[in-house]
Amino acid sequence: MNGARALLTTLVDAGVDVCFSNPGTSEMHFVAALDDVPEMRGILTLFEGVATGAADGYARMAGRPAATLLHLGPGLANGLANLHNARRARTPLVNIVGDHATYHARFDAPLQSDIASLARPVSGWYRVTARADDVGADAAAAVDAAFGPPGRVATLVLPADSSWAESAGGPGQPLPRPGPPCVPAETIDGVARALRSGRPAALLLGGTALRTRALRAASRVSGAAGAPLLCETFPARLERGAGIPGVDRLGYLAEFAQAQLAGLEHLILVDAKSPVSFFAYPGKPSDLVPPGCTVHTLVRPGEDAPAALEALAEALGAAHQGAVSAAAWRPDRPTGTLTAETLAAAIGAVLPDNAVVVDEGNTSGLFVAGATAGAPPHDWLTLTGGAIGLGLPVATGAAVAAPDRPVVCLQADGSAMYTLQALWTQAREGLGVTTVVLANQSYAILNMELQRVGADAGGPLARRLLDLTDPELDFVALAHGMGVPGRRVETAEELTAALEASLAEPGPALIEVPLRAGRR
Amino acid sequence: MNGARALLTTLVDAGVDVCFSNPGTSEMHFVAALDDVPEMRGILTLFEGVATGAADGYARMAGRPAATLLHLGPGLANGLANLHNARRARTPLVNIVGDHATYHARFDAPLQSDIASLARPVSGWYRVTARADDVGADAAAAVDAAFGPPGRVATLVLPADSSWAESAGGPGQPLPRPGPPCVPAETIDGVARALRSGRPAALLLGGTALRTRALRAASRVSGAAGAPLLCETFPARLERGAGIPGVDRLGYLAEFAQAQLAGLEHLILVDAKSPVSFFAYPGKPSDLVPPGCTVHTLVRPGEDAPAALEALAEALGAAHQGAVSAAAWRPDRPTGTLTAETLAAAIGAVLPDNAVVVDEGNTSGLFVAGATAGAPPHDWLTLTGGAIGLGLPVATGAAVAAPDRPVVCLQADGSAMYTLQALWTQAREGLGVTTVVLANQSYAILNMELQRVGADAGGPLARRLLDLTDPELDFVALAHGMGVPGRRVETAEELTAALEASLAEPGPALIEVPLRAGRR
């Protein structure tokens, strides 16, 4: 078999059987080999940022990596922003970048570029598979690296001649996959001592500590120690809703996060980073840990968070039934004008059981988390790395990973335009994604930030650069252009009805929700 | 004044007075300063690849750089593919990337990334302006670097605190700009000797050798030496049409290029690279220079191409009136079915005087160059680096640079989807761009390449990954969604009429031209 077939066989044998693709000439042998290895599901995207974001969303829900297929340096470049988000999410991802044949590089053909320099900032692992004989082994190593733990973006560069030549090595075999390493007992003892001190303390949960088992253990700890449960600002995947212990997400705005952290003397990190301001602002601190607060790391990325939290609960003598879960609760069906509040209530009123919510709602989505806190259990996926244009692709990948679960994508209008091509893939694959476009016709968050950084926000030239009217975007037309049915709603009643209708139908749909921007 | 104002003042003083922007929080002081320096025209794009491609198109037509404004590493990443094209075009471009405040970097906030690693592959010059006092001087150095010659992408990273702090240095002053260096006389003599040998020879023109003055001199050389004029496959800007000497562009397919070069014993490079295959193919050569052919470099990038060609013409004793220009000629207005041929004839029949044609027509646009060879003089801008998604943004920037010239963008459908957001900026700015979407509903070039690389093209799974039906894209709806009027034509007559109507109207328009893909 040739290198391409050895690669595909290695991947599917390792359980990596979806490939979000945007191929070019140098990837043609990979594409041709899809018919030899039909266990691999090749999914075409119209832009690489859709492929990488979909691979991120897929792995967040499937718990195992998808592959991507990108075309040389420029194709990789188009996918980098969502690889940045995947890196921050610690998502396992096998990022395959086709390249010129090894001997062709020295001719500096037009598409030649420094792929290593482009890939390294987002890649936890990087290798060029320079011989067809090694493709299988290299692919297996990429899968190993992607899984971690913690998960990472493993970039495998596949020169065209490694793909087309016979591979004496054939398929490779990933290593056995041991569980995540345990947190040392002395670490747990140290944290238990700090929590027993009775001084003000909180747990900051992130990453793998945001799934139900870990949350139950964390809730027991919280009850025993009187320490509230905080959650990182942008979790990769948070399980929440009725019957699951709730957490208090740290605010995006530093002022809010500081208020949440004020007075703490012990902050316990559980697969989370010590809190810092998302951006720097003149005269404001970057480090959000209050003065005099000691930061303890209970769980490092890749370690076994649920086991550590359970051990901590035992060490504190927490009751086995001590977890406090969110009560079942839904807002009333809203009526009247569409606002951020009625939008939130509409989603809270109808969010189905077992939904996946992808949240790139930004300013307009601020109230949705509160309105869904008591909804039936669901997953919440967020903008982990701050690189906008994540929502639609992540929703696409999540729907591939979880075809039986309804996916709701809360998508701010400005951010939607970075990777809107995802709608086409949703239509082609018949994915059950309901995209709710929060259309305030502005980069509203920037109008706010313009004032927060201390800049004079008064000028018309500055404001025009943050404004999305003139012309207004028509998302129903844009969706239609990519084969996705859409409608624009004008009242809260229409929104609630449209959500219910879309969630009851198979396939994708888009709902445009006009909202007044904060400043207008 | 603060650093942001010092930066903007430096740029406009240096003649860089357009900034294609997609800002975020770290760029808010730059945005706010636009009202203090209204000579700078800030143009909002909805995606960074539009900003960088527009800056490329602007400079190709204006002959001086535009600035970009991008948001940290992920914003830069989204703009890299078109910066790759700009690098290959040797376009002067001041690429401004906002970053976190210098002191914020160590906190590894979500958007922190290795900007240097991302920027270096596309940047001929790179600097972080780490102190507000230096912003003016650094910006002036960026402008110097961008101009070259040859032109290059100069990336200036602007940390937020360099932007917001007072700048003691104030605005900077670029160096005086001397003309391009002359080609040494002995180089010209050497080439003249080779051409006088009487052995088969050709000139391969690229870069700055493709403007009318250089083409006239090259045509004199061609006549005197009996050496045909070839042109690089993907010129940044080629002046052509009635009254201008024509050139024979090297084919994209290596087989065609080899046929054009066959039998040559001397190949004279005039601001062009020695010809190589665009991609590698099993068993086929990468270097397209025929065996036994000597390659001579007359003009290196940045050197004075027209002067060198004129000196060479004199050395060969070429007649001053010896240039042979293309005759005025137009195809008849086509009738009937839309095909690649009738499409080409329609454009040839109506292309207005002084038009700018941006060509990302790929397979479907193959015949347009021939059908416009005798049209009134016009400029032809192409996909210099092979990174698709260039057409719409370059057309946008070209229209900003040349508001009195009609811009026609030949845009293949698959490639259109990478940077379609450019349409919105065209609508907002009222730019006179007629986009002709060549809609064959496939990555047709890849169907061809699938066979050319030797891969088995037979499989349905492979073919589905190159197919853009299911669902079909509706470009009229997509254009409408971004405020651009569009129509779909069904016959050659309708196309010709639609082109004339659009070219007669101010503002942008889109014409969708359904074409049958080669293989279907």
C-alpha cells in the first residue's frame, strides 16, 4: 500500500475515523485513498477554519480526535485561528498538512512556505513524515500525542511523495493508552489542610473538572469546606443543568472576576489556570488573584481530576450525598420585544434534554447561561482561545460526533462572518444544528472595550469601524445561499416557536434574531 | 500624542493613507486615533483575509503600500494566506498586528500566541515596537522596508501599551526613496552576447517587467534577437491589450510550460524566477528548464527592469520603433449556451477601456485571456502565490486604489468561498467591482489534478470531496446577504447584457455564471 493508505489505515485502526478536509493537489493521493479505507469519513469544508473548528468540536464531544486535511502552508494558515482555540481547549486533534514532495521544496514553487514556523505556535507535537515507509509509525505517534493526556494538537506534515510512494512500513500502531496520572497524595493533603483552615477559599474548576462526576465531587468539597465553586471563563465543555452541581463562571470582564475572587485567601486550581485578565487595560492589573491569596494547584492538566476531587472530598470527610445539584427550572415563555433577556428566556424555555450548546454569543448572549441553569442536562462549549469564528465550526463538529443530540449554536453576528462557510457543511451532512444568530449589527463588545481601554470613544471614524450596518447583513439570505433554511424573527413568541420548530426537524436551520446594540 | 497617533501620523505623512482593518480590543487606541488623523482612511473588513488581500490589490494598483490592522496572532493567522500571495507578488504592504500590552504577555492570557513565528514566513521585515517612544521611528522603518525595492510585507507588531502611552518620539520620517538600482553593464553585455549567438532564446518577464514601458523595450529586444517574450505564470500586474506588446504566459500545467520552453538554449530572466512546476508529480521533473538551456538573469527583483531592457535593446541595435503591439480586436458578442468559451467571448466583447481585471477564474477562466488580448488597454492581476481566496479581496483593494477604473473580478466558485466577505466591504465603500462568479460547482482543478498525480480518480468517496453540489451554492443569495446586487444569467446574451449593465452602474454587482464542470 502507498503512504496515504497506510496513514488512513493507521488512523481508523486507532479510532480516528472522521477527517474534516479542504484538500488541494498535494493531498490528492490521500483523497484517492478514501475509497480504499471507507471506514474513514471524509467531510468536505469550504474553508480551513471550518475544518479545524469542526475537529475541535468533534473531539470535545466524542472524547477522541478527528483528523483534518489541509493544503500546504496557506491552507494551514487559514485553519490556525481555530487550532489556537483547540490548543487552549486541550483538544486532541490530528492536524494533517499536505506539503510538496520532499524533493520539490528546494525549487521554491509559489505555494512553498515555512510550514513549521506556522504550525509550531498551535501544535503540542509536530513532525514531518519524510519517508513513505514511516507514515504509519508517524501517524500512530501523532495519535498518541493528540490523546495526551492532556489533549493537544498534533501536526503531521505529509509531503506528497510520502503519500504516493509505497510504504514498506504499512500501518502503525498507537501505544496502549493508560488513564490519566493520579494526583499525588501529598498534593491532596496540602489542599485539604488549606481548606480546613477555615479561611476564605474557592475552587477554580476547568478542563476535565467540568464533567458531572468531577462536579459532584467538587460540590461535596465545596459543602464540606464552605468554598464556592468557580469555573474558568471559557470552558471547553461544561456539563450543566438540572441534577448537575452548578458552578459560577468567572466573568470575562476583569472587574467582574475580581469581585468574584475578592477576599479569598486560598484559591484551589483544578485543571484550570490562575485567573488573569483577558486583555490588559491602562492602570489595571493583569493578575486577578487578590493580594494575600495563596494559589494551590490540585490538578494539573492531564491529571485525573475526578479522582483527585473525590479523594479531596474523602480527606475532608465530606458526606457521600453532599453534592448540591441545580434544581430543575425553566423561565416562562417570553413575550414581546426581542432583547438579550427575552432571547435568553426563549432558549431557557425550550432547550431540549441532552442538548449541546455552542456559545459564541458574546455580549448579546450574556443572559442565556442564567436562563438555562435549570434546564435539562446539557453541554456548554465555549470560545476557549478568544479567536472568534469558533461557534459555527464547533457546532458542526459536535453534531458529527453526537448525531442524536440537538445542537444549538448561539452565534454573534460579527463573529459569524469569519467562518460562515460551516453552514454549507451542515447542509451537506444533514447535521441537526440550530444556529441562532444574535444580530446587533455591531462589534458591540468593541464599543464597550473602546471605552474600557480608556480611549476616547467619541469619534465617528472610530465608531464606523465597529459598526456592521451599512449594509446590514441578511443572515437568512446568507444561509439560503449555502442550502440552510433560515428565518428572521421579530418577537419573542416568534423566536420560541422557531426554536421549537427547528429543534423538531432534522437537518440544520438558522434563526436570525435582531437585537438592539447596547449603544444605539 | 500617544503611540497610536504617532503611528497614524507617520503613515499618512509617508503616503500610506488607507488601512484595511479588522480590529479587536488591543487595537482600540489605534481605532480611536483615526478621528485625530482623518487623513487615514480606515476601511472595515469582516475577515482578515479580506484586509490583507485588499492591501495587496491596493498596492498593485497604487504603487504604494496600504496598511492593515489585525488583531493579535489569530487575526494575523486569518490574514496569512493573502499575505503569502502578497509576498510572492513583491507587494509593498505595512502589516500592523496589534498585541497585548508588553507586560501582559507573561500571563499567557487566552489570546497570547507566538506572533513572530506566525509572521516570519510571510514577512520580509518584522519588528515589535516595544516602546511608545519608538513607534514613529519604527513605523517609518516599516514603510521603508515595505517600499523596498523590491516591495515586501513589513510586519509591525504594536503592543497595546505602545499604542496608548505618550510617545516622546512622535511621528517618524521615512528615508528618501531612491529609484531602483541599475543592472550592471556587464550583465547587459553578457545577455546581449547570448542573444547575438543566434541560438534559440526567449525572455521570461515577471514583476516590474510587465508594465508598458518595459514591455515595449522587451518587444524591441524580441524583434532584434528573434527571441519570444514569455511571462511568468502568475503575474502580480500585467499591462496588456491593444497597443501594448503582448506576452505568452507560461502555462500552469508543467506539460504546457515545457512545450513553451522546448528547444531553448538561452532563457533570459527579467525580474522572474527560473520556471518550476507548480506542484510535483510522480515521475515528472520539477525544474522546467530544458536540458542544455543556459539561464541568464538580466534583472533581479528590485532592479530597474525597464532601463535594463532599453539598454539591452540598444546593445542589440534594435530599432526604436521596433516594438510590436497587440492589434485592437474583440470577439463577436457570443450567443447561446454558457461555456468557458462564450464566457470568455462575452468579457472580450465588452471589457471597457482602462479596466482592471482580477483573475481567479482558475479552470473556467482559461479562455478569457485570449479573448481579451486585443481589448482596450487594461491591467491583469493574478493569483501570485497560489493561495486561493485572493480574487475578491484584491479586486476590493484595486477599486479603492483606482476609483475611476472599472474592476472586473473573474472568480471561480470554490475559491470565492474563502474570502466572500469582501463583498460586504465593496458594498459599504461603494466600490465599482463587477464580480463574475464562474460556477461549475466543483473544485474542477482538483478533479484534473487527481488524475494528473497518478492517483486513481475512480472512487465515489474521493470525487465527493471535490464536488460542490449537494447543496449548490447560490451566489446571488450570498451577495444579497452582504448588500451586493446580484443576478444569475443563463445564456451568453444575458451575460453580455448583465456585464454591460453592471459596468455602467456605480457600486458593486455580482453575476453568477453557471458552467458545466469539465468532468460532468
